[in-house]
Amino acid sequence: MSLMRLAACLAPLSAAIWVASATAATGPSFDCAKASTPVDRAICGSPELSALDWDMAQAYRRAMDAAGERGAPLLRSQRRWLADRAKLCTGSGTDNPACLAAAYRARIAGLQVLGRPPADACAVLAETARAAGGFPEGRYGGELSHGLSLSGGPLHLDLDEEPLTREWANRLPLSEEFKDWSSNHLAQTMLRAETDPPVIVVQAFGGSLSCQRMEWFIRDAAGSWKAMEAPETPGDGEGYCYNEVGYLGEFEGAPALAVGRGQLEEASLRLLRLGRAGWEPRCTITVHYKSRLALTEEFCAGEPCATLRREAVGWAVAAAAQDGAEPTPPPGLAPSGFAGNADEGPMARLPTLGRTANADMLDFATGSPIFRFDGQGGPYLVRISKGTRGWRESDDYLVGIFRSGAGGTEPVAGYVVSKQRDGLDRLDVK
């Protein structure tokens, strides 16, 4: 996983995982008059980042005090985190406050554990994830991997991704199967872990499920690169797909595979470490999240928008409560008697009134019912379902409001009501 992609995954981490108080100080932990790096200048230019820097410095001081004579590993982890922060959040358009804020919040969560860490490295990761509320705002599949890597603990994944050059393609004994698969997908890239022994992973992404294929190589005592047994063969050989992603990294000083899987109400991280006897499963951390529904997008003009907005959220909540059951009209709606084909024409897709939506699945589910609403300015035709695209189904509920007139059915308003994570429910380790 590249630093740029890692930055994109980390950027959305929200303030919900920030346990320390941002009101402890108005400035950072250093003198802004001496700020000389892009990161330092970004911190000095942002009240939020300044407060986070101060809080992180205080968390580090408390962790060092707690560590006492065992402070050397914590000092090394802090230096590594500072270097990772600089690489991750500067250059190539990634010099942004959201990236830096996410890195700081992850580190603050990590420092709450690292001052007096549990004896087992997996327990360190689990307690860090718990302190961070499970990193709820991360991208599905990468939330735990990215958050724990940036916490500065025993898992380190932020390695530089580079193109697979012709020279490296000739040096590495790539299998013909991998060559055939990757030739029809996105460009091959490689990651290098400078561990002992060094390991290289070549990967390619693509397909309708955004699958990721990986081949593993290890350098022998003579300096030659040899194909090595993969830690596992996911997806019946198709690779890690959809919301499951594999990452090359370092864990407890050895090469590691971290496999992240994420869905709205659950995320997991499975760790395998290369030992003397081969690949060893170390642990699986699973986070279960609470959830809630919230209005995330609205498309309405020239109508009683406030009334429609309020009703739309209530209808989506009622539809979610019926999920999997035979749909009945939500409160305030009645059967419409609509006799047309709603799966074709303007009622097949959420009306956005010419604007661009952030949600990427805007088709109503095939066969989803049409209701009638006799509210202000009505009557209206209302369609409610989860957003779809082909066979895929999202966690968003779409509410489309239409009016039937002499010229046909016309869109009136559209609403996206999204199911969102709402805090940590529980965390399991095995």
C-alpha cells in the first residue's frame, strides 16, 4: 500500500477517535517562529493541529514518565512516527491538515498504551484500537491497519510503493499465472520491507471487485531473490477483493502480512508474521461498531424542502427497521397504486436536480415500491430503497420524491440517508 493511498485512507479519520482534550493549549509544543518544515508550518497555521501537537507532546511526556527506565523503545517509536508523519503528509498534494490530524489522533491513542504496554504485541494493538474507538472513520478494510500503523506501535505498514520496472521484473521470478492476471488489470507495483531477511511483494489491482493479487519474494544469503510461499491464498486464488486488503509490513521486527476487512458495523485485522518455521498466525482483532442513520445529501429546490427533508429522514429510518421484511408504507405514506414501470425513466434513479452527488450508488433497487405522500404541495410519489449499482448494494438509503403531471413524472427532491458508524460497541481479540 503506497504512502499516497495510505494518506487518502487516513485523511477521513474524525475527531471522534481523539481522546485527549484539544483545549489544553492554544499553540503547538514548539516555537512557531522557528518552524522550517512544511509540516511545522502547517501545524502553526492551524488551531486544530496546534492543539493536537500540544496534546500529543503531553501524551508522550506522560508515556515516558510511565515507562521510566524502559523509555528507550518509546523514544525510538516516537522518532519513527515523526519520520512517518513527514513522509505521509507532505509532497504530491498530500500536505493537508486532515492527514496530519489523523496521524496525530492515531499517535495520541497509541501513546495511551505504549507508556505501560501489555507484554504481548497483539495486546498493544488491541488496546490502542480500543483507545481510538476502533478508528471508525477510516476507509473500509483499512481502518485498523492504517490507524494502528500510524499509532507508532509494533505494527509498521507505511512502506513506499514503487512501479515494477523492467529490471525488477527480470530479477524476480514472477509466476506465469500472475503475469497473465495482472496483464489485464492495473499496473504492477512492488513494496519492499527492509527486514531481516528482506522481503518484496509484487501486487496488482483490478476487476469488478477491485481485487488485489500479491506474489512474495525473499532474498537469500547469496543475495538472490527467490519466490516464497505466500502467507495465505485468499478468495480461491482471486486475491483480496472488495473491502478486504492485504498489506506488507513489519511486526515485531519481522516481515508481516496484515489483512484488513471492513464493513459498516464490523472491521477486522488479521496478522501473520514470518518466523523461523514459516508464516505464523499471530492474532485477529475485530471491532464491532454502533451505527445510526443521518442525512448526508439533499437535492431540493422550489418546494417545501424543510418538510420534505424531515419526512425523508423518518421514512428512511422506518425502511431500515424493515430491512429484509416485506415492505410496508412508512408512517405518513400510503400505497400509491402506481401502474407504470418505475425501474425505467426518471423514477429509476435518485433525482439530484442536475447536481453531482457524493454517493456512488444512486439507482433504486429493482422492484422497490412506490408510495404516496399527501403533504404540503402534494400529492407526491415517493420511492425508498437502498442505493444500488448492478448487483451491488450500499448502506445508503435513497428517498426520491416525484410529482405526476400531464407531462409525465417529474423529480421534486432527492435525499441520501446514510448508515454511519456511531462509536465502538466492543472489541475482540483471538
